Amino acid sequence: MEDFHLREKITHFDHERIPERVVHARGAAAHGVFESYGTAASVCKARFLASGQRTDVFVRFSTVAGSRGSADTVRDVRGFAVKFYTEEGNFDLVGNNMPVFFIQDGIKFPDVIHAAKPHPDREIPQAQTAHDTFWDFVSLHTEATHHVMWAMSDRGIPRSYRTMEGFGVHTFRLFNEAGETSLVKFHWKPLAGVHSLVWEEAQIAAGCDPDFHRRDLADSIEAGAYFEYDLGIQVMPDDGSETFHGIDLLDPTKIVPEELAPVQLIGRLTLNRNPTNYFAETEQVAFHTGNLVPGIEVTNDPLMQARLFSYLDTQLTRLGGPNFTQLPINRPHCPVNDMLRDGMHQSAVHTGVAPYRPNSLDGGQPLLADEANGGYVQVPRTVRGSVVRAAPASFADHYSQAALFYSSMTPIEQAHIVEAFTFELGHVYEQAIKQRELQVLANVNTGLCQQVAAGLGLPAPKGTPIENVTPSGALSMIVVEPGPVAGRRVGVLADSGSDLAAVNALSRSLKRAGVDVLVIAPVGGVLKKGRSSVTVQRTSLTARSIEFDAILVADGTTPSRDVKTVILLQEAYRHCKALGAWGDGAAGLTVAGIALDAPGVYVDEAVGKPFTDNIIRALGLHRSWERAELVMESAVPPVRPDRPVRRQARSSGAQLRTRSSGA
Ligand code: HEM
């Protein structure tokens, strides 16, 4: 006992863990800056939205269902939580990568989370919704249907946080200097476009590299390839109806299609600095929907109202008392002068004797900030009617926007949705749950229901799907024109016989476009030929297709029959990624069974402009979806698309002030 060094060290160690977040436990974060375009100033008086204002931010991305140690690439919703350290205090925009939520009323949040988490008896499965309790809940609770469609789509498996949209979900009320109010939905638009993994990649990554997304975030920032997003708003009139084109703006299971209210860009977020210490920053950060600044208010959305209570309440336990707002990561970057005192882990040394108001002993300090002095004062609202525990009639529409979402997808995206439902329901033990979910799908889209039923080997029930849905092109992620390529990664297969001068030339020209090139060789070290040399960054043992957006074979490379190299190329082929070769490198593709005239396979005599242009164009299209039919043969009957939409990629850059979703 007298070895107090030992006791202190062991005691501290014994308490190194704090309870993980009850949801969103698995996360990764980065610091950055938000630069306002000033375009929101007409609707919002928040000072950080004034023209040219630069505000420090901290962003935490997360999955919802898994524990802290779970994999990044599981099918799930992603959290997209942003803390703006504004000069008027912290504003937390605690959003997700999907614009809708499972439930309309916060009182059901524990239910949906209990259903999604592992079964209470065996504590399996981890970070999955492919199990009985989840599908039991959502099949009984049909207001989740729209969100389930998003989760079963490719949005549930993002390629990177760099290629992920974010949404505030709820409708907010903004007001300007004149006190005029608007109803607004927040969107984050990634400059790199919106792209996802394919399901097999997500599964491989969960085993090969469970840190796939967080590694990508940290490595990219370290390499100076920052993640960038534009913040946008959809602005709807605050005319007292709290609806827009018949859509209930207080229903968090509904979107406002961008065709009805375009997203107006109001500022640029750049993530440019990694946390120094994961625990101090990423783990201890505490987001709270009640961290608002003057000009931004919440609405009467019953989901948001419950969130306003939940975050602070849970953080009292997770962070051990009421003073976690003093932690460096949570502390506002502006002065704080309140009368909150004492409590566990108090780190401020307060002066004065009168922490109450009014007082005469401390000269009446601190003074109360009124509206003119930056105090937070809500806009007056008229409230009429009876208070009852009941949902409004408009909340009873559970299918129209689920149908809208499905019919807005391209055939390939619809095929992925069919596959996802079939996979997830295929893991459900209880037949009655599968049948009940099929009934839900029958009310969304007959073709979808029939295909999932066929995959499950069950009869397809009849439903009453909404007819004449108007698709929203903005919801599809598949592009027909190339988008930005910065941040993409290309693997080049080479060995000591390869044309290394050309490898270096290719690497230089792709790097100019912001594309990272990694050399993959049979073993590590440095390859040398003549006066050229290249460093090997991956070997056939350490490379896996999931980290590359394209794979090329260099001229002079001995065609490899090594099963690992063959798998590398075949996986990239199966996942519709660009493949290519120059000179006799083409033989390396042929040995792996890849037809040189297949869609998205680029073969040229030499590395020149036509070859690099082709690769850059292919990267900008994300995948060669024309190849999908060749690689997706399966027992599940082919998709009969319901009026699919195809769309143009958007270009990047602040000059484009209106941008639609997906790319
Ligand atoms: C009534 C509904 C909801 C409740 C009660 C709720 C509750 C919670 C709780 C208790 C946490 C853990 C917080 C912590 O330990 O610091 C959390 C985290 C989070 N929630 Fe919610 N949530 C709800 C709905 C939503 C919705 C609709 C969204 C998206 C719009 C959302 C986004 C997030 C995010 C992004 C985090 C992680 C924040 C971080 O990175 O630390 N939640 N939520």
C-alpha cells in the first residue's frame, strides 16, 4: 500500500474506460474550418454565416448500432456531427448521412435502438441489422419504411466520409436581423461527389480493414488531401402551416425533394487537421442539439424535442458529471461567463462570492446578455389548440416517400436494394417476420416485393403501392458524366521488369489531378530499372482491391498467376472498377481472366494523355456500371426498374451555388 506510485497508476488505469456512447459509439473525427459565403445572411442572423466569416469546427463521423470496436463499413446510418465554435457560442449540427429517420416521435427512440442492437440473450450480431429483432420492429412499425429504404440502399455503405452527404434531418427555424423567419433543412454536399462501396467490398473491408473509413480520413488529412463539403439549405416559407407542397415539415420521415426546394449553398467546410489524441477529442466530444446560436432555432418536430433532452442527459453519465463542457474539445472558443458552479471535475477557479442573480456583492456581475448583446432569445410564436398525445394525420403516410425513393433509383441501385433486403431478411429466423416485411414492401413497390420474395423463396403478398410517384433525380448516386477525382486511389501492378519511367510519369500526371498512386509488387522494397526507381507501397500479400478505385498493370510486368494478384484484379473487375494496362501489361489482365474489351477496361500502347484521360474519366464515373450485368449473375431474378432516373455529375467548386444531391 505504501507504493503510492503503483496505486496511482493502477487506479488511473482501472478507470481508463468511460462508458461508450449508447448509440454512435464507433466514430472518427477531424478538425477543420467553415468559411461562410454570406448567402444565408438574408435568412439567418447567426454571425458565423456572415460573408467571409471563418469558424473553427470539429466533426465526428460515426456508425449507429455497433460498439466502439466494430467495423467501419457495416451497413448502417452514419452520424455526421459538426460542432461550430462560433464567436456567439457553440452551434452543434448533429446530423446523419440520411435525410430521414426511423421514427417520428422521440419516445420510440429506445425501442428502435433496442431492436437494432444485438439480441439481449446471446449479444449477437454486432453492428448489424440483419437479425430478427430489427426486422421485427420495422415490419411492425411502418413509419420506419422510408428510412429502411435508405439504409438498404448504397447510402448504407459509403465509400468514404469524403463521398458522403450529411443532413440535419429535422426542419429548423432560422431568423434574420429583422426577425423574419424561414423553415430550413440543412444539407452537407461533399465536393468529391456522393459514392458508395458495393456490398461485397463492405464485407471484405469489415474483415481486412475494419478501420477502412477512419484510416482513409486520417491518412488523407495527413497527406494534405482534405475532405471538403458545402453546407446548403433548403428554404421553405414559415407561413404557419409548417408544410410545403403538402409535405409535413415536422415529420422527420419525410424529405423535401430538391426539385421542389433547391439546395442553396451557404459555406464551405474543410477538414484539415487530425485530432492529436483520440480519447481527449473524438471520445470526449459532446454534441448536443440544444447548442444553438442566435438566428437558429429548432421546431416542434417531436423527434427533435426528445433529442433536446437526451444528449445532455446521457453525457452527464458518459463524461462523469456536469462539467464536461469545460473540456478543451467542448469548450466554446468565445468567453463563457455563467453562474454554473462546482460539481465533479470542476476545472475553473471561479472568483467572486455571488454566483446568483441579482446580486450586489459582485457588482451585479455577470450581467445577463439581452438580445442586443448577443443573448439567445427565441422568436415569439403563437401556440393554439389542445395538447394531446396523438400524431397528426399526415404522420400516417408511411409509404409514399419510400416509393418515391425506390422509383428514383437507377436499375443498378434498385438491384442493390433488392439484394440488401434479401440478404438481411435471409438472416432472419422467424418466417412470420419475413412475411410481414414483404407485406411492407408490397405497399412500396410490387417489383421490389416480388424480387425479394423470390430471393427468400416465399410467396409475394399483394399490396397497395402508391401509383404515379414522381421520381426525384437528385436522390440517385449514379452519374453519367464524370465528377471530381481528387482523393481517389489507383494501384499499379509492377515488378523489376516494368517500365518504371512510365509508372513515375503516370503517377505524376494522376497526382496533378489529386489522385494517389500506389505501386503494388510481388515483394516490398524499391524497384529499379535503368535510371528509374519506384518505392513499393503494397505487396501481393498486403494489397486488397477495396482500397483502390482503379488498378493498372505496367508494361513489362510479368503476368502473375499468384492467386492473390488474380483475386485483386478479379475483385476490382467484379466491383466494376476501372482496370487498365499499357504495353504488354495487358497480359497481366488476361491471365486473371479479364477480357480486354470489357466495359471499363482501358488498354493502350503507352502511358500518354489519352490513357491518363481515360483513367481520370473512369475514376470520375466512380464505377463502370455497364459491366454490372456481366458480373452480377445470380439466382435472384433480374430487376424490373420502376421508372429509373439517370443524372449528370455535378462539378465541384464554390462557383456553383445550387447543387443537387448525389453524384
Ligand atoms: C429521439 C431521437 C434521438 C435520441 C433520443 C438520440 C439520442 C442520442 C444519444 C443518447 C447519443 C449519444 C450521445 C453521447 O453519448 O454523447 C446520440 C448520438 C448521436 N445522435 Fe442521436 N438521438 C436521436 C435521434 C437522432 C437523429 C434523428 C439524428 C440525426 C439527425 C441523430 C444523430 C446523432 C449523432 C450524429 C450522434 C453521435 C454524436 C457524436 O458523434 O458524438 N440522433 N444520440
